[in-house]
Amino acid sequence: MLGQIIINGILMGFIYALVAVGLTLTWGVMDITNFAHGELLMLGMYSSFWMFQLYSVDPLLSIPISAAILFILGVIVYKLIIKKVLGGNGLTALLATFGLSMFLKNLAQFLWTPNYRYINGAMVTDNKIVIGNIILGMPQVVAAIGSIIMTLVVIRFMNNTKTGKAIQATALNRSTASLMGIDTDKIYAITFGLSGACVGVAGALMSSFFPIYPQSGSLYSIIAFVIVALGGFGNIKGALFAGLIIGLTEAIGGYFLGTQFKYAIVFLIYLIVIQVRPKGLFGW
Amino acid sequence: MVKNKKTLIILIAVIGILPLIIRSDSFHNILVLLIIYATLGEAWNIVTGFAGQISFGHAAFFGIGAYASSVLFYKFDISPWIGMLVGGILAALVALIISYPTFRLKGSYFAIATLAVAEIIKQLFVSWDFVEGATGISLPIVNDSWLCMEFHSTKLPYIYIALGLFAIVIFLCSYIENSKMGFYLKAIRESHEVAESIGINTTNYKTAAMVISAFISALAGSIYAQYVLYIDPFMLFTLDISIKIVLLTVLGGIGNVYGPLIGASILIPLSEITRVKLGGTGRGIDLMIFGLLVIVVACYQPKGIIGLVDKLQRKAKKAGEGKVEADS
């Protein structure tokens, strides 16, 4: 039984990690607390849902499409809103993204009603992997694997491409980066797009086993905040490990203390760890 | 010493007279909420505006206050006035307990910690049977009485109770702002290291700010509970309330004693009016427009309305000076 719970926690942890990776990118590089991150995830879930509903594209196949849509959306959000609040203090940016989150949530409600929607009959639905006495749901396994792949892609992109290195340079010092000939404006746009692409992928992966509704992103955005802080702002590997820790905490804590307390334990773990590492596990 | 004492007194008098002139229930309703939120904004301003420590968890103190007075009234028939005080003390105690571990953290790490604390408190209240858990508490309805702080025929007493608290709070805030403590807090805001190096005990002062702020927020919470007469953990402890407090203070002008009042005067009527006019459809148009307006304000007036006033004043002054020069 405990084995089952640990495995479930790990699988969920990888999905949390991917959502958090998207958030830590914008937070670490641009110092923007994006309160609309969960809403972008929600839009990612909806985009897969509608592609399945209207064109019967399986959520697995719609991953690149969702990623592309959310990448573009991320760039648009940057160009229209974030760019204008970058110069001000952090709270102004927070206001703008909070307004955006409210707008997107209610736009989804306006367009698609507050009803819960599910994707029935996707490729992965109802499949199971049985190893000994541990049963793994196929959607969760696929989502975890997909999340790992996307996280690795992001890490590789950041370390091995010119654009990725430019993003890191900009994160360290914007004015120096721009003196070195980096178009920081473009870098920020790409960072926001990349952050969107992460939740686009996460949304597509989650859409086959989570209910889809306008508020569906809100909870994940709060958890993602905690994961990002736990891992250290801007640290992608930190987000990955913290995601796993939070996934495990939630599963194990929920098992021993009752599911109604699982999120309380998640937040408690943050408060405890942060006492030992005041700048997150991997921050400095 | 309180600077601009006169302005404050006139301001409060005007707010006090307004509901006597405009006698409409919807206006009175907006005014009660506006004053309660402005009070919350003032409280938050002490921690974030003065001391520079961003709190995303003020809903916790607000909720504790609302619950303390409601539970005492509902279970033990104790007057909300006493409950209010109990709530304030409880919230101050909670603030004291959480301050020590959280104030070691800086910047966003602190902000997320306050958010985490508020979420934990919410979860506890949801599964705490003694306070009716997720069902919430419907306060017993009694005849209009000052002792039970319940008024059904008119909203005016609520306005004056809330305004009374607000008046005390705004005087307290402007006193703190010009006191030694206020200067210490601002020093901490500008540079934590420098403040420490000149001998300010930063932890003590930040904790004091948090405790005062929590106490005030809880009092506002008790009044709110008596006004709406129904409370549950989801309406009180949500991130939405915490952010609404942040929102209106930043909108009005952060770190300024008039900021929360200005912000609340814009935000609360806006959200109430859009809710009444457009909320009936149940499709969220009101909040959509509200969100959009928040974005616009953040993008084009990042320093808050008070920043705009400052700018205009400076412009007027400059124009005036120009004139004098031209004359001579």
C-alpha cells in the first residue's frame, strides 16, 4: 500500500515539477511573480480538450499544438502587459498578473461555462500497468514521463543553446547582457513563451485525467509558488527536486493524516525546509 | 506627533456625513465594505508599505478575527465587542508565533511563507469541527442592538462602527509613520543590512509591525462577520482576500496613509457596481472587466493614484514657479 502511495506521489511530483519549471523561469529570469501561471495551465488543458472534442485529436498528439499555442500566448502576455510593468517595483507586476489571472479565469467561464469537463476515450484512458501489487494508471505514467522529457528539454535548452545561455546571462545582469549585444527584450519574450510552453505541455498531459474547468489552474499555481520557493527562485533543477518532494509529501502526508490535510502538510514542509535553507534547497 | 491632523479629521468627518446625505442602501453597503477594506489596507501597509516585508497572508488575521467573535457569539452568547478584542489578541499571538521563523526569510521567500501560513490556517479551519468546519457559521439573528452589534433596519451603525475603527487606525498609522518606529521600519525597507549595521533590532521591529497589523486586521474581520452574518473558511481565508488587500493599497499608493483609502474608494465601488450590474448573468463578466481594469491601472499608473496626484502637484508647482519668474 505504501509503495503504491510513494509511486503515485512521485508521478504527481514530476507533473508539479513541470508546472513549477515554467514558473521558475519567469520568476528567476525576470523577477516577475506570475499569478496568472495557473490560468495559463488551465488554458493549456482547455486547448487539448477542445482539440479532442472538435477535431478528435488525442491529448497526446495535441501536446505540441498546446505547447505552441501557449508559447504564443506567453509572448503576447509579455508584449502587452509584462513589458510595461518590468521597470516598476515587484508589486506592480504582481498586480498586473493578478488582474490577468482574474481576467483569464472569468473569460474561460464566460466562453465555456463553469462546468467540469472530462476527456473520455483518449488513448491512455483506462489502461493500467500492474507490477506486483502496485497498479499504475497509464495517464499518470505518461504524464510523468512527458513531464520529465519536457523538463530535460528545458534544462538542455538553457545550458546548450545560444538562446538559453543568453537567457541565463540576462537573468544574472540585464544591463551587462544588453551591453554584450543580447536583445534582452527578445530574451524576455522567449522566456515568457517558454514558460507558457511548459504549462501547455503540462496542461495537455493532465487533460486526460483531471477535470477541466475555469478554476482548475488556481490550486496548481499556489503549489507551484511553493515548489519554486522551495527549490530556489530561478533554479530549474531545484524546481524538479522540490516538485518531487512536494508530490511525495502530499501523497504520504495525505495517507497518514487524512487527505483533507494534504495541502496543509505541503505548506508546512515548505516552512520547515526554509528554516534550514532560507533561500530554497538549491538557492544561494 | 501626528502631522496633517486637520486633514485627517476633515476626511473622516466627510465620510461620516456622506451616508446621511446619500440615503441609499446600496451606497451604504459599498461604504461599509469600503471602510473595512481600507482598514485592512492600512494594517497591511504597516508591514509592507513601511517595513517593506511583502505579506500575502493577511486574510489569515482577518479570518481569525471574524471567527473569534462569531464563535464566541454563536456558542457562548458573548458580545461581539468582547469577541472582537479576543480575536485581535489571538491574531496578534499568531503573528508573534509566525514572525520569528518567517522573518528570517527575505523578499519572495518571506512572501511565499506568509501565503503558506494562511493556507495552513485555512485547512485547519476547514476540518475543525468545533468551528463548524467547511459548513461555516450562520450567526444567530437578534433584534437590533449595539451590544450584539447587529442592525437589520439600517446599515448606518455598521458604517459608524467601521469608521470609528478606521479613524483610530489611520491616526495610529500616521503616528507610527512619524515616530521612531516608523523611521526604523522605513530604514529596514530601504536596506536591511544598513538598518542592522546602525543598531536597529530588525527582527523586533518587524515583529512589532506584524503584531500591530494582525491585531487591526482581526478587528476589521469581526466587524465584517457581524455585517455579513455568515462566515466560512473559503470566503475568509482565500488568497483572493489577501491579494485584494495588496491590490487596493498598491492601487492607492503603497507606504502612504491615504493610499489604502484612495485605493478602496476606487476598487470596492468598482467591484460592487460591476457585480450588481453584470454579475447576475453568472458568467463572470463583472470579474473579467475588473481584472482588465486592474491590468490597465498596473500598466499605466504603477505608482498608484497617489503617484498621479504627486505628479500633478509637482507640475502645478513648477507652472507656478515659472509664473513668478516671468513676473519678476
